[in-house]
Amino acid sequence: MAQPGAESQGSKKTGLIIGGAVAALAVVAGVAFFALKGSVASDDPDENRTAEDVAEDAGPEDGESSEEEAAAEENYEDAEYPDFEPVEYSGSGPEDLELPEGAAESMVTATHRGDGNFIVQGIDAQGENTKNLLVNVSGDYEGTTAMVVVSRSVPSELLQVKEAAGDWTIRIEPLGDAPGLPESGTGDGVFFYEGGETEMDYRYVHKIGHISGFKVMFHGARLMTPYLATANGITDEATDAFTLPEGPGIVAVQSRGDWTLTPAG
């Protein structure tokens, strides 16, 4: 004789089992459905395209392509060195000169008339030398030197005429305005070079009355070299060769005499 409630309890167990089986079948069916849908979608590339894919295939809007091409063709001078309006100063004796915005990298053309020292250098915001010693001579001077950012974290904020025994003039211009590299010259010069890597022969003839000698430096988009060529100022004449890196870049010649730069061979 069954106890009261036994049949009811068995029915409940049977219901739970049947319900669980139905739920399990529903889960399996759902997984199969989504798996089948994913399989179908993967066979159709258009179904899987994202908004970025559509935008990329659509291409740039009218005018964008030509602007990008123009930017890509922008010449090295403007892209590497900031452009600014040249400025000129003149004076007598020591003086601190303001640099135009972007002129932390620039070419400086200076003249000096006097018997004593003439020293021009870059100064940072704290009044410290930025290792840009542009001119350090005694007596008359005329030449062009390159002011570059030796340390990217400490650009020059001022151009300082530290010593001057007589009258001087200074013109500050963008490095991008530098003329092409010549085969000969006298004194300091800054030049633009856009050729390939090449071996260069140099000849330097010392000018009596100056202690400093001959040096060549290269400043490019991805490379700033130590001196490529050096000749002691005591030497009356020097000849040698060096490797000029691939351009485009700026070649700065520091010289106290006449010089020639010609491809070797």
C-alpha cells in the first residue's frame, strides 16, 4: 500500500527529468543554429565587412587624395626644418638676440670688424650654452654657420654675441634656404646636399692669422654625424677623404681658409 504522497513525488521526479531533457535539446539546437549561421556568413565576404572596411574601400573624398600627395611631395627643407621670416641684427659689443619661432635650427651669417675676439653661441632658456658655438675667432670675420639642436630636449632660445671687439652684423635664416653644395669655397659655409652616399676628397689651405682649422659636419633627417673631416689649424695645407652620407641633408663647413670638396675618383 503506497504511502500518502509517494505518487506525487514520483511524478515530480519524472517531470524534472523530462523538463531537463527538453532544455538540453533547446541548447543543442540553439548552438547548431548559430554555428550554421556563422558558417554561412563566413562564406559571404560582404556579410563580414565592418564599417572600417567599407570606408577604406570607398576611398578618400574628393580633394583628399591630392592633398595627401602634395604633403608626400613636400620638399625636405620645409618638412625637416621650420620655415620663418629671416631676421637681421647689427651692433657693437656683447648682446643677446631673440630667435624667431622655429629658428632653434637655422643658419647664421655673421660679419665682424675688429682686432679682438668675436664669439657667437646658442643659449637656452636658463642662459646656459647649448653647445652651439657658431663663431670663435679673433679679428675680422665673415661666414655662415649652422645652429642645430644638439640636444633635442634643450634647444637654443637666444643667440648670444658673447664677445665682440668691433661692429658686427648677424642674419638668421631657415636651414631650408641653404644653397647647394659647391666644389670650393672660403671660410665657413652651410649647404644643402641631396645626393647619394659618396666618397669625397677635400683639400684645405690654411689662412694665416687664424688658429682654427677645417671641419665638415652632416645634419640629415635621420642622422647627425660627428665631424666627417678635420684638419688642424696649425697645418698649412691638408688633403684627405671622407664618406658623405646619403642626402637630403645639410653640410656645414667650418674653415679658416680655402677649401675644395670633390667626389673621389
